[in-house]
Amino acid sequence: MNSESWQVKLALLLVSSLTIMSMITISASLPDMTNTFSDFPNGKKLVKLTLSFPGLFIALSAIVTGIVIDKIGRLKLLGLALVFYAVGGSSGYWLDNIYLILAGRALLGISVGVSMTIVTTLVADYYQGKARQKFAGLQIAVMSLGGIVFITLGGILADIHWRVPFLLYFFSILVLPFAYLFLKEPPKLSEVKSNNKLVKSPAIIWFVFINVMLMWILFFIIPVQIPFHLKSIGIEKNAFIGIAIASSTFFSAVGAISYSKIKDKFGFRQIFGIGYFLMAVAFACIAYGNSYEMVMLAMMLAGLGMGLMIPNANIWVMQLAPPEIRGKEIGRLTTFWFMGQFLSPIVLLPFLDYISQSQLFFALAWVLLGLSILFLLTYLRTSKK
């Protein structure tokens, strides 16, 4: 198998694109969906939970998947995951009970946990050095651009009915033939299966994991809360809400596609510092700007920041993880990634019972600025050593 062929790269990128659409495709549907389920006990909170609920099951399934694929191979679970992705993802179109919809979102999460862990591990298996750095940036860029398409479509279709965007999850069935035809087991996998219990990653890998979780806790407040923030400042069209969220994804692609060149000049810690600073400015724009234009500026800055930090975290873990336990460590990375997305509304939304949306974003801007300074200080400390 030639990992540099366009067919292999296309298959990897198509499977990767399913990850981002799994979470935020239905973001623009949330306000209308809330009205439908307003009679259910805690209906409003349950509807918001549908956006982040898959994250819990991605987190739980990814860590198991990483261990399993180190033992049985990368691809044996992928086809099944793509089928269940369509079944669980489309649940909101067919079902009238919010609890059953949440069950469908759980199945979607399990499918994403399996597919994302596999495809990210394959990237680490297929590519090395500069080629891996470039493809990791391209992977996140394509995920982001795919997210733009699906988020925008989700906003347009939500104006027809909030249920219609759930049909977009059938896209995984179109991806299935590409994965089956062009992705193959890495040729050296059999050589690194043995003695993996004796191999450990450097302790700093846990610093990366925890940082990834914190990064997503802070960023994921955007797709959860921005639709409601835009409604509060007078933006009623769901299509405009979808475009605003999609714009953050577009600039995430811009940041990711630029990652390889930026990584040539800066270290991992520096890039995290830059990313957190851009997000801090973005959250300040949301806090102080009560216009659609200011929100769009914030989406641009936040997207650029995340576009740098996501491939940065992926490459750092790929570099730290020994081949023998690569699947296990990438499974852990996926777990912390989506645990952050799941925890985001649980951790942050209760503050809205005591402070306004603007005050919350202002407080988070200070937290992000503090993280930026922290990474700069850790870089200076390690550079001196």
C-alpha cells in the first residue's frame, strides 16, 4: 500500500470528517428543538445535552478502542462503526422521545470513538516526521472544512424543521466504500504487538491529555451557547446562526493548514500559548460585542486558535507514544478530547444561573489569557534548561 496515494489520503480524510460533524451539525436546531421538548422535565437542559452527550461515549469507547486495536489490528472495527454512526446519528429525525434521542446520540458517540481512534492511529502509522506533521494539519483542516459544509447545511435545513439536519449523518454510509477499499493494516503492526505491557510513554504525555480536555471544555461553550447568545441580541434566522458557528470552523481550517509552517518556527508549548491568546481575545469580543459582526470576529479568532492547537496536541502525542502502545495513547487522547466536550456544558452552564452570558465569556477570557501566560512561562523554563 502506498500511503502517499491520493486514494489513501482521501479515505483517511473522509473518515476524519465524520468526527466534527458528529457534534455540531445540529447546533442550529437547538433553540427550536428546545421549544418542542419544553414540556419534558428539564427539557431545556436535556436538549442542550444532545450536543455534548456523544462526547461522553466517544471518551468511554475511545480508550477501550485504543487498547483493542493494538491487539487485533486497526481496521476490524471500522466498518461496523460507520454503519452505527448513521443509525445513531439519524435518531433525532425518527424519534419523538428526548431520552431515546439521547440514546441514539450515545450510539453515535461510540461509533465516533472507534472511528476517530482508528483513523488518528493510522495517520501515525502511515506517516513519519515532516510528512506526519503536514498530514496532521491537513486532517484537521479538512475536518474543519467538512464541518463548515455540515454546520451550514444544518442551519439551512433547521429552517425547514429542526429534525431534518439529523439526516446528514447518513454521510458515513457514503464513506464506507472508501475506507473498505483503500485503508489497509500497517505492514509493521505485527512486529510491535509483543511486550507492549512493558512499554511506557513519557510522563509529560499526561500533561498534554489534561490540557486537551481543558482546551475543549473552554472552546465547546461556543457551539453550545452562541446560538442562544445570537438569539438574545436579535439574530433570529437559524441560517445566520449556522454561518456564525461554521465561520469558526473555517478559520480553524486556516489555522490547521498553516500548522506545519508554524511548527517549523515554534515549539509545542509556544503554539499552545498562541492558541490560548487568540481564544482569549475572541471571548473578550463576545463579552463586549453585542453585534453579529463582533461575534463573527470572535469566531474567526477562536477558530484560528483551535486550528493551531488541535494538530499541535495530536502531533505531540504521536511523537511521545511508542509504536507498541500507539493505539492506546491515541485512544486516551481521544478520550480526554471528548471528555472535555462532554464536561463543557456541565461545568460552565451552571454559572449562567448567577451571571449573564457576557460575564461568563469575560471570565473565560481571563482564564484563557492565564493559560497563554502559563504556556509561555513553561516554554521559557524548559528553554533555559
